[in-house]
Amino acid sequence: PDLPPPLAPGISMPGPAATLTPVPAAMPPAQPRTPGKPPRPSAFHGLAEERVIREIIYAMQGINGHYVKLREDTGRYEIDPSVAVGRAVRVLTSRICDLGLYFKIVEKAAEAHFEKSPLTRQALGAALRRHLQEYYRLIALLDAAQADGLTLRRLLVWTADALDAFRMLAAVADATQELTGGVLLSALWQLSRRGDAGPEAALQGLVQAVLQPLLAMIDAWMTDGRLQDPYHEFFVLCDPTVPLKDLWTKMYTLDPQMVPCFMPMPVAMKVLRTGKSVNFIRQCCEETDWILPPKDGEDTSRPVAVSSVANLENAVDLAWRRTSKQLVSLLMDKYKTLDHALAIRRYLLLAQGDFVQCLIDLATKELSQDAGEVYRHNMISLVDHAVRQSNAQYHDTEMLERLDVKILTPSQGEVGWDVFQLDYAVTPPIDVVFTPDAMRQYHRAFSFLWRLRRVSHSLSQCWGDQVAFNHQLRRQSISVRQMGTIQMTLHSCYLLRNEMLHWIQNLQSYVLYEVLEHSWQGFTSSSFVDLDAIVASHEVYLTRLQEGAFLTPKRSLLLAAIHRLLDLVMTFVATQENIHASITAEHMAPAGSGVFDTDRATLLERYSIDQLSSAFTQQIGELLLALDAVTPGHGPELRYLSCRLDYNEFYSVTASRRRRRTRMSRPPPATE
């Protein structure tokens, strides 16, 4: 039967055609046979070679011929077994006709990528169609060459490159059927790394074609902060349900699976941060008209141009640096992030000493009441008075307006000291640095430091009470024996107060200078290259602060020992007040003569300081043991604190003696 004519190259695709294999404009004519030389024995056995070649060209287009057909059992194009031809002809025919199998696979893949497909798959389909154009051109040239005596062997040579290329294209079509975005690019990139120059060049063309939609997404994201990703192919994800205040931390994330394998993860992170910075500047910093400024000599319409894999890293780094510089400048200059951090340090971390002292002096009476009787408006008034009476009045007005007061929910038995907290109002955009979790850490540090200052202030008041009471006692008419007993008790109070003051002062010095000051210097000396660097440096600052102030779970034993010592100090202060009150009451007893009643002289023994002194020494010893247990892996700061607390090894020797007495007092083990 008559067969249809070969398919002519009638498909036109937009854009430049990518060359699959170099095809000559016309096939060279067949060389004439040398006169006088006998012809070689034919392997076609009567079947015209021209007929076989014509059907091979049909098979290369996926069309069955009369003799060359697609066999269902083998899945290949072969000459009909009933036709008597040589084995070499059958092998060469099947090898060349494999192009038809690969052609059908590639054609099906190219037709499947229509407009509603993902952008990367559309780009892959367009690239495959350009290769099909070149293939149709090859078919037309082969058809024209039949008139010039095209032979089967010459046909095999002229189609060898196309066979290799379409074999690879068919493998690509099968391997990337369900892939999109960065996953598709990664698969193409890995397939192109085979070392075969011909197919590798074709695959590199596919990679470049599929890369263009991704580069356009990167360009739009880094320049305008827009996600042009209708089919979810980009490695940057957006959650539109996240509120604006969480734009930097939660709204935009990175999908590692969609990052192409040839793009290093740090580069992908820079792409993410650049787009986030653009959106943060426009939406959170109220710079809605800001655009990425072009570098000197660049096209102002496109300050960032990502056109290929070669310039990808440099273009991303350039855009990241310029955008981050603008964002850091806004946060530091316009919104005064470091000034706010300094204000929090001054007020919440009690670094402004004169303000803290004025506040304690003014609020002592109010905070000594039951927690339920302390009101926020009263404490705000006292804080304002403390500001006006200290150097804090010369600080920035904006910072002072943010200073506030919090009254915690009281528990049974608590007083005002336990529920009072200073607060600092944080507003966007600086809340990306001073997050709610960071402010909770500041409040926890304030509670600890506030208690240290309260105990230190109580010991200072205790010393004033001791001096005033001693002067008052000298004006009384008291017998020498009774005065000796009183002086011994008061002297014990003096000694214990000095011991406690030595401990609290060294602890405060360690926290304020070795911890707070050192952490602050590390924070302010950091290199703020972008917003993530600011947030990370602030988190490191808070971590050092929490660890140095014993507020982490790993140092809970140290914190518990310190709180027990603070409780002992407050117990001592209350005990001394009771001693003074008892002596005054005894002196004011209605005896008529103004002297002590000797029968009631034993009243002073109830307020013996010896037990408190012994308990305090024991607790100091336990604190030193806990410090020694933590010190080996945590630097010299804790060793320095331990040395300052026990500079003459008094507590170490006392603890050693106590342990020795404990071992000696144990009964000997029973013997059989």
C-alpha cells in the first residue's frame, strides 16, 4: 500500500531554537561506485534498500510502515520477520528506529506541558519542543537525501548524534514526570553531569531553560519582595495567616526540598532574608516607597539581575548586603534599637544605680505591705518620683515614657516586694528583637536582681538601726552585768551582719560587672550585618545573662542555694528588729527605777544569733560546693566568685571540720 509522505518541519516555536545536533543544510551526494569493481553481495535479498530507508524514516516519526513496524512483544521497530533480509540489516534498522521510540516519548512529554502546568514544566516543554524542531529538520533533510542515493550505513552515521541525544531526552522525560520547581532542576542538573559532551550539552540547555522561571522568581522576591509562585515551585514559602508582627520570624520560611542542588544552602538563606528584609522595610518600618537602590553604573530599572547560575551567588550576595544595610540602618538610627536595649539595661536590669536607690527608698513602705494592698497607680507615681530625683531625668524622653510598672498576681503570704516589677513597653518594629520571650527573660532577671538589691538595702538599714540603737542604749541606766550581756548579743549581730554584707556585695559585684557588663560589651561590639545578626546577638546576650545570673535550669541548684541565703539574711534582719524591740520593751517595763529586771534578763537568749550564724556558714559552704561542681566547664567567672566569697578559706575549713565531726559521730558498723 502507498505510505504517507514524510513529515515536513512545519512546527514553529517562539524564541531562538536550541541546536540539538549539527545538521548540514543538505546531505552530501552518495559516492558513485568505482567502474570495473564488482558490486558487493546484497544483504537485502531482493528488497529495495531505498524502500527500507523510506520506512525507517517513517518509523523515526513513530509511523508504522509496510515492512518496518512496531512489534508489541519486543517494543521496538523491526523489519517484518517474514521478509528475507540479512541479520545486519535487521540490527541496523532496529538501532536507527529506536529514534522513533524516543521521539514519541519526548513528543508526549512536550505536549503535556501546557499553560496550566507549573512554570518550570512549561519551560521544560518549550525546550523539548525546540529539540523536536531540530529533529523535524533532520527528518526533512534525510528525506531529501534519498534521491542522492542515501544508504543504510550512511543513515546510521548521520543519525548517531540524534540517537544519543534523544535517548537522553527520553530518560529525562521519564525521570521528571511528576517533578516541579527546584526538585526538577536538581534532577536535570544531576542528569547533565554524565561526562558525555553531546548529551550533556543538550541537557545543559534544558537546565538553562528550566532555570529561567526560578531566576525570575528570585529576582522578583529579592527586588520587590513579591512571591510570583502560583504553582508553589519556589523554595520560599509564605503563610498569609501569620500576623504582621510575626513577619520576620514566622511568615516566610525556607523549603529545603525545593532548593536546587547546585545552590548552596547559605545562598538560599540569603535569598530568603533579602526578600524578608524588603517586606519588613515596607510593611513594618513604614517605608512603603523604598526600593533597592542600584549600584553605581547599574541599570536603575533593574538593580538586581540574576540571569544564570554563574552570576547567581554574586547577585544574591550583592542584593542581600545592600538590603540588609538599609534595614539595619533603619533599626539603629530611626528606631534606636541599641538605645532601647540600653534603657532596658538601665531600668529592668537595675544598672542605673541612683534611680534604683531612690526607688527603693521611696517604695520601701509601700512594698512592705501585703501584696494585695499594693496598687499599680501608686507604684507608677513612686517610679516617676524616683526618675525626677535621679539622673534618669536626663535620659531620652521616649525611653522614659516606655517605662512602666507590673503588679503580678499575688499568692498567699507574699508582700509587695514579691509582686512588683518594672516593665518596658515595646512596639513594632523593635519587637522583632525584644520579643515577648525576651521580655520574659528580662522580667525574670529583674526579679532576681531586685531581690538582691532589696536584701542589700535591708542590711544597710540594719546597720543604721544598729548604730542608732547603740547610741540610744548608752543613754540608758543599765547595770554593768546586763550591759555586758546586751553588748555580746549586739556584737554577734554586728559580726553576722558584716559577714552577710560581704557575701551580698560580692554576689552583686559578680552579677553587675562580671555578668551584666561583660554581656553588654559583647552585645554592643557585635557585627550587625543584617536583622538576623541583631536578633542572634541579642539572644546570645540574654543567654549569657541568664547563665551568669543562675537563671538557667542547669544552675538551678546554685539559684536555690542563693535564695536560701537570702531568706536567712531577711530572717536575720527580722530577728535583730525583734532583739531591739525586746530590749526596748524590757527597758520600758514598769519597774519604776528604769533598770532591767534581773528575772527577765533571760529574754535576750530567745533571740540568739548563734543559730543563724551557724546556718548561714553552712549554707555558704553548700554554695561553694555547688560552685566548685559547676566551675570546671563554665570558665573563670564562677571560680572568681568562689575565690572572692572564700578568699581566706574560712568556709572551706569550717565545712571540712563539720564533715569530719559528722563522720566521727556516726556509730561504728556492726560486726558479725
